[in-house]
Amino acid sequence: MFAVNPPLAGSEKVVNNLKPFAEDDYEAPETPPIVATADYKTKDDDVDWTKRNKIEMGIIIFAGVGVLFLLLFYVQDGIEHTEESEEGFHLMHLHDYPQVTQQVGALTGDQPYFREITKQSQYFEVKFVGEKISTEDIYVDISVVDNKTLSACNNSWKIFLSTDHEAEFYETINQDEFKCPSSPLLAQQKLFWMLSTNSTTPVGVVFDVVSLPDVSSQRVLLSALLLLVVYIFIIWDVVHRTLVALVGSFVALFLLYVTTGMVTTMEQCIRWMDEGTLALLFGMMIMVNLVSTTGIFEWLAVRALQAADGQLGKLLVLLCLSTAVLSAFLDNVTTMLLFAPVTVELCKVLDVDPIPFLLSEVMFSNLGGASTMIGDPPNIILGSMLDSYISFVDFIINLMPCIVIASAVSTFYLIWKYNKFFKAPKKILKYDELKNRYAITKPVLLCKSGTILFFVIVLFFLESVHHVKTSWVAVIGATCMMLVASPHELHNVMESVEWDTLLFFAALFVMIEAMAEMGLISAIGDVLSDLIEAVSPSQQLNVAIVVIIWISAICSGFVDNIPFTTTMVPVILKISRDLQLPIKPLIWSLSLGACLGGNLTIIGASANLVTAGVAESNGYVISFLEFMKLGVPITFLSVLVAMTYCLIVYGVLEMENDVVVGAE
């Protein structure tokens, strides 16, 4: 939250409330006001370009250009080295699967693996991960056998290994499923888990079996009830949402222990937190705040107001479309951190409530982010896990036309929803006076910080080339900006970070991951798969498109779409393989549903919470219900457009229907 400090000694700056300007009541202020943000006293208060400032600018530009050249010229060697290191046989990376730690090894067709069942229990949780392989139709068979005949005591579970990603199999198995001819009861012991494969070459596997208490059969129901209670508290704003998420994460960890016996360590909790998202938010909050002290956001607000010619409706559409376009090439969190402060200043000048503008912008930010591979986390996950089926250009070709149509429909809805803005009389403003009042206050600091921000954004655009995570770029950029802006004073800078938002994200990630461990997300995937398999083969593709889009949209509005998308990837691969359905329409359906569903609730997307945090720091509160008043109709309309688009393009026109998982 931004802090307001008293003016420093010798400073003529004071904090004034921003007011609208009209020709008949404008009075020039006695002293130029500044924004109610932290006031950093730096040597850049002097607008003169000293020799030191010129040297610093030269160093910043030289360093930024040097980093770009290094990444562009040397990244190819790194890519080739990575590709070479992935060839051949390898075991699993245990740090990626901390919950599966008991048995690691190689499996071949002539050398199965046996593990004795030594503990009597009603339920067992089987955890299996198989390596990514280079050939099709390789599988691992998991079964229970007795020690006399080695005959299977059940129908076994066959897991096909994938050429695209490491295969995962987490299944809770009831003892009643064991039907051994010679040893019908587990109490007679000498039953074994057996892993076998049809591969003639070694296959890397990670395998573990955990005995579960009887209450584990209700763990999906318990996690769903917990999620419902958490949302009720957030919706009715009983306590601050950060406290709700913290308590919910502790309860989820307790239920995880009670239902599975899994003791979650602090290391595991930290691993569950999406450190990339948290670091990106932290770095961008610092950079945006430091840039805001130069007066650039007020300057941009006046120019945007002049472009809209004082018309509120025109301004609303202009801001929404600009947000959507930028979000297609930057992640929507960064986009809203850049746009939200400008929007707040605009609304202060116009003396209007900024919440309708902020809500509309974040809706279009989520829409625009769905059109490219780098605009939204679900698309990044799909692009990386399914890179053998889809490319960066495929996202643009398949998704951007749909998003353009959905954005047009949403724009018409906004015109109807906020008709008062379009009927409002034109604001008569003295733009020359506004420009003088809201001028750049620290041009030297703006040049330094703006140059750093420029290189940060360029590196964001080039992530697919240099493969350096945006979180690293944001944190390094924030560090460089603090060095040039306030090297001797960091207290005010740290106060600008919205720690409650970061803590909310961290607690929410832990809670959702704990629920995923209890099987909630997997259960959603199983329901989806069963619905598709229940219809006739001729209608399965159309049903798959409809079910995947709507279930993904609804679930992404209430649970984090990152673990949901990750869980759904093997589900759609299984559907494509088992039902012989084309994989690409399923991928685009999952992408559109997971991305567009972020508009449903305030916690459906990271950008929503960031926008709410910026509004709260300026004295405006966006409640859960207020967000849903706009989010529900926008989500319904955009998902309806996406469903119709996919049914026509992939169902009727049969485009992108040439690739089926497992087909030769």
C-alpha cells in the first residue's frame, strides 16, 4: 500500500486532492500538486542533466543492450545443449515429485518390479511417475499378485507413457478390488505390487504406495467443502481475504494429514507456492511505484483524456482495447500493474468512480491474454507440455480470431452496462492547464527508470527466445531501478509493495495444492472424461469441446488455473488416445476455458487480485460480489462465443483434426 510521507524540509511539494477542471471554475493552484504516493528525495529532483546523470544513463543503456545481445547470440548454444542432454535414458527428477520418494529405478519387459504389501489397510494410494519416452504405445502395467501363482488379483492399471511429458498416475485403490484366487484376504499376506512394461529398453519410473486411513475415502468431499467454506467467507467479506486464505491453507494441510497421513514440511509448502508469480508481482510492484514518483502516470492520464476528447464512454472503450492488445504480448499481471495507476489518476481528474473502469480493463486483460502463448499462464503450460503438437504461431492462428470476436461482444455488453458513461455530457477541460499542472516532476529519474523498464518489457517479449523466466527479469529490473532511484533509502520502497496481496497468493497456492493432493482436481478431470465417453462416437468431439470449455471455465473461476491446467493435460491426452479424437481441438478448448474462466470471480486470475490491490491502495474497495456482477455476464458471453467458435471451426469445418494421440 502506498504511504504518504510529510514533505521533506526544503521541498515545495504538497499533496492535494485531484479535481476535475471545467472552463468556468478552474483556478490555478498556488503550488503544483503531486500524487499521494511515497515521496523519494533523490538527486533527480534537480532537472539538470549533470555529468553524473549522463554517465549513469550511458551505463544503463549499455548494460541493457549488452544483455539483449548476449541472450540473442548465445541462447542457441544453450538450447542445443539442453536438447542433447535430454536424449537417451534418464531417471526421474525427484525434486519435481517430492510426494513420490520411495522407489526409483529402471523397468524393462523381462525384469518386472515387485513390492510386498506389508501393512493391512482398506485403502491404498498408488503414486507413479513414468519418464517421457521417444516411442509410442509403451506402457507400464500396475497390478497386485499373490506369491503362489503370480496371477493378477485385479484388472490392473495400464499407464501409457507419453512422448510429450512425464506420465503421472495417482489412484486411490480399495482393498475390495483385490480378487486373488489363492489369497483372497489381505490378512494372509504375501501379496505384492507388480510393475511390468512392454518396453524392451529401460524405462525410468518413480513408484510409491501409501496405506491410507478409512477417512481417506471422503477426502475429495472434505476438500470440496473446505473450498466452499473459504469462498463463502471471501464472498461475504467476513474477514480480510488474506486471513481467510491463511486459515484455509492451514485447514487444508490438516485435512491432508488426516486423510492421507502426509506430513507437509515447510520446504514442501514453499515449493507449492508459485514463486514465479510471487517474484514477478514483487518486482513489478517496486518498478511501477518508482516510476510513478516521476509523474509519468498523471502525464499519460492527461494525454489519454485528450485522446478521448473528454467523453467517458470513448475513454472506457479506449482503455479496454489498449489493455487487451498489450495483454496479448505481456502477461496480464504486468499489464494491469501498468494500466491501473493511470486509470485511477484519470478518474480522479474526471471526478468519477474508477471501479467500473478497473473492472472493465481487467476483464479485457484476461481476454487479450488468451490469444497468445505468452499472455496467460494456462497457455504457457499448454505450450510447454504439448510442444510436439502445437507451436507459438498455432496459438495466434487458432485463438486470436475467437478472442477478437469475444472482445467485440464484450465491448457491446460494456456499452449497454455502462450506458450512463456514453450518455454523459462531454467534459469540457482546459488541457493546457492540465498539462502544466500534471507535468513530469522528475525527468532525469524518469529517463533512468523508464530505460530500465523498457529493457524489462523487451525481455518479457523475448522470453520464448532467451528462456529466462519473467520473474527473474522483474526482480533484477527492480533491483537495478532501486540502485538508480533510492540507493540509500529502501523503507519507502518496501512500503509500496502490497504484502497482503502477495501473502494471499502464497496461502491460496498452498491451499489449492493441498486440495490437489487430496484428489479434488483429479476428480474433476475424471468426471469430465466420463461425460465424454458416455455419448456416441459420432458426437464425442462436439461433446468434448462443450464439456472441456465449460468445466474448465467454471473450475478456473474458483480454483487456481495453473494446477488445474497441469492436471487436465494428461486427461485430454488420454481422451484423444482412448477415443481416437483429434488432440488440437481439445487443447484449444482447454486453453479458452481456463483463460476466459479467470473473469468469473476476483480470485479466478492473478490480474484480478492485483487490480483489487491497486484499487485498495488508493482508497477504493472491489468486493467479491461487485466483481462477479460484471465478471459473470462477461464470462458467460465470452465462453459462449468460444464454444460456438470451436464447434464451427473444429466440429463443422473439421479444421485441426489431423492429429490423434497414439495414431501412427
